Amino acid sequence: MPAYVIAEVDVKDAQAYKLYADKAPGVTLPAGGKYLARAGKVECLEGTPPKSRIVVIEFPDMAAARAFYYGRAYQEIIPLRQAASDGRMFLVDGFAG
């Protein structure tokens, strides 16, 4: 069953964040991730709109998503993202229905 890494990212320093954004696909794609949304236009239908970027990455399963997040390659670039932004990141089980 697929699993999703979902991030809401409020970029504070666009130039510094670009360092992370440029490296992320090179880590995500080899780990089996597929970008479904990557900072496209967001239209709020209910509740409070997100402050900035929304990213949705699909993985084959929870194990692959965890291996990506906790893997050495992604752990090495997390400080770039955290230095340039504030945000939240979630790991969500897909629906097998």
C-alpha cells in the first residue's frame, strides 16, 4: 500500500531554501519517491490556508518512506531545509480501498 510524505513549509529565506530544493529530488527519487505536488498553487477550501509550500511525495509503502526520511542522504540535507524554513512533515498511510 502506498505511503505519503506530506510537508507544509514556510520558507523564510528563499535563496538558502533553494540549496535544499535543488538537492531534494536527487535524494527523493532514488529512494523510490514520486513527487505528486511540489509547491504548486494552493487553493484553500476550508480552514486556515497553509503559509507557503505544500509537498506530497508518494512512496511504495511505509517502510520505503521511513527509509527515505531516516536515510543518511536525506538526513544530510535536512539542516538546509530547517535553516531556511519552518514547517511540518507527516508520514501518512495510503488507502488500499
